[in-house]
Amino acid sequence: MGYDEESLSDGSSTASSYSEKPAADAKSGKTKTDDQGRTLRPIGGHTPMEILAGGIAGASVATSAAAMLLNPVNVVFAAGGLSW
């Protein structure tokens, strides 16, 4: 999924591909608009790259915690603390 040249050249948003339902303000219930008066649409959840990065970060913390348990040396604690 990426940007096409046409949407980049005319400044239009690709957000409409996420949902057809306009975003409503939770307090007032009114539809939100941008500076040009176009309705804003909700964006998707997490991208696959965000999920992958989160998984790698979680694995880093888990292996650091395991290293601290298996080899309780100050240098391991220092390195493990950097991953938190």
C-alpha cells in the first residue's frame, strides 16, 4: 500500500481508502473537517510495519530479561536496562 503520484501531486489525501464513514467528534457528534472543509475519515489501526517493530521490541525486552536472570552480572544489567 503506498501513495500514487496523482494524489501526491494534487495534494489530496489517501485517508478515504480506510473508511467511507466520516469521523464524528465524540463530544458534539459533529463531523470533523480539515482546513479546506473536507471531511476527515478514521484511519486504520496498526500497520504491519508497526506490528513488526513492536514484536521486535518485545523480543528484545524478553531476551534482556532472560539474560539478566541467567547471568546476573552488572554489565548484563546495564545492557538490559538500555533495552527497556
